[in-house]
Amino acid sequence: MDRPLPKVSSGNTQLSVVEPSLNALPSGMCGTQSIAVAAVQSIAAGASPTPPSVSQYLTAAIADNTRRAYQQDLRDFLAWGGVIPCGPETLAAYIADRADTASAHTITRRVVGIGRAHVSQGHADPAKTDLVRTVMRGVRRVKGTSQRQVSPLLKADILAMTEKTEGLRGVRDRALILVGFAAALRRSELATLDFGDVEFVREGLVIHLRTSKTDQEGAGRKIGVPWGRTSACPVKALENWLSLACIVEGPVFRSVTRHRRIRSSALSAQSIALILKSRASAVGLSANNISGHSLRSGLVTSAIQAGVAVHKIQQQTGHKSLAMLNRYIRDASLFDSNAAGGVL
């Protein structure tokens, strides 16, 4: 005999869903598109109708990138056959199935997104149960916890990538690469950089970073970019781009059509990553491990190799703790006073 269908609330709509038992979990696509849409929308807008004045702050509470990650992870769970709400046994089975193809880091992120979907609809979070936590510990022990690391774009790489940049796009890309490297910016920060955030001063350039990944509440901070000592000067490169593109307000880095028309909208974070991959590939670098983070990690690594004090690097990057910087320090100093080098 069929069980009563539990209800999933999304706005004013009640959707009926069936939670599969642990012994009869589907392995392919299951459920309906309406269920997926309702559950995904609940992450962005909350489980019940709210006034517009409240909704805008609910939306602002979660960064756009975080919301998109939650939605993508939830879609994978629903495509697998999961439902909202589900029991810990169902979530544990999903984890075990995805452990064959996904990394422990990816699975952990997806479990967080699934849990967030439950909480946003007023359900208990199955990820908080002992069963799911124990299964996740087992996955980490079996698969390890190492994450894919992107390759840093070091000083020599930056100089090579910006040496032969021609045309309107070339001027833009040169400014984007040099400013992103010198200020240790994330791709999202480059994408949202506005003309009003840039201040040219006697010493070079001050970037007023309004928000960032680690500053979701918008306290903001200033980043100083000094005049370069070589032809690859980030301040001069940005001046050239702004002058050539006649930008006096709005986004700093914009798309350029093949007919040399500069759009008013900003480059997306994904477009910036693709630009870096293309420019890196053009000078013989492997684009596989190049991402938008390569500029930021490249500045940190290059500064460490140049002997810059760690607290000054931390000031430039905005790292709140030394935990992440210590990883760069270890990688940058692998061959510094190497034990084997002193023996062989």
C-alpha cells in the first residue's frame, strides 16, 4: 500500500513527492522538473511568501556564487532521485553512490547544499545526523581530502602573457591581468570592479574593494597598487584601457565585440577565467590548471619567493588568517634549502 505523499512547500504551491526507501533508491533521473525548480527556488527566496522588502534581504544574505553552487548541488541530488525532504538513509546512499566519481570535497559541498535546501523549507537537516556524518568521515578516509589546486601565474608568466597584447581586447586583457595580479584579486572581484572603485594617486592606484568572498557584509578594504618598475606597470595599463575605452563610469572590465564595440556590461567571472586560459595558452602554458584564481595565487607565490614579509602579503590579499597563506609558503619554499639538495 502506498504511503501518503509528503508535501514540499514552495511559495504558494504545494508539491507532492515520494521519498524512496533505502532499498529501492533510483540510480537515474527521477521525480519531476517542477519539484526540482521548487526546491531550487526555495534556496533563493525562502520557504514561504514574504514581502518584497524582506525578500531583498533574504536574497542578499547569500552570495550569488554560493547560491548558484547550492542550486547546482541540489539539482544533482534531485537528478539522482533524491527529494526534499529526505531521511538520513537516503542522503547516506546518495553520498555512497557519488563517492565513486566525485571527490570528498565536492561531496561535502553538495551535502551542505542539500542540507541548506532542507533548512530553507523548515525541515530538519539530514546532514547533521550521526549516520551522514559517519559516512562522510569514511569517504574522506577512503578518498582523501586533497583538493584540486590551480597553477599560479608567476611573475615570469605574467610578463610573457602581457608582452604581446594587441588591439582593443589586448589593451583590456593587459590591464585585467596586471591589475588582477598586483592587487591579488579574485575573478569575481575583477568582474565587479567599478570605475568609482578606482582612485589614481601619486603613489599609483588605490582599489576600494567593496565586497569580497571573505567580506560578504561589505565592510570593504583598500588595496594599494604601486607604479611598476618595468614596462609591465599595472597602473599605466589600467590608465591606457580606461582612456582608450572612454570609461568614466560603470564596470571597468567589459566585453569587446569582434567589431571593436565595447559593451556597457561587465565581463562575467567565467569570461575572465577563459581570458586567462587563452592568454596563458598563447605563450605556451598549459591552460588545464589555469583559473581565475591563478592571478591571486601567483602574486602570493611570487611575493614569497621574492622575500616579501608575510604580513605585507596578508595585507594585500586580505587573508584573515595565515592558514591559507601557509600553504602557499610551503609550496613556494619546496626547493629552498632543500634537504636532499644539501646531500646529493
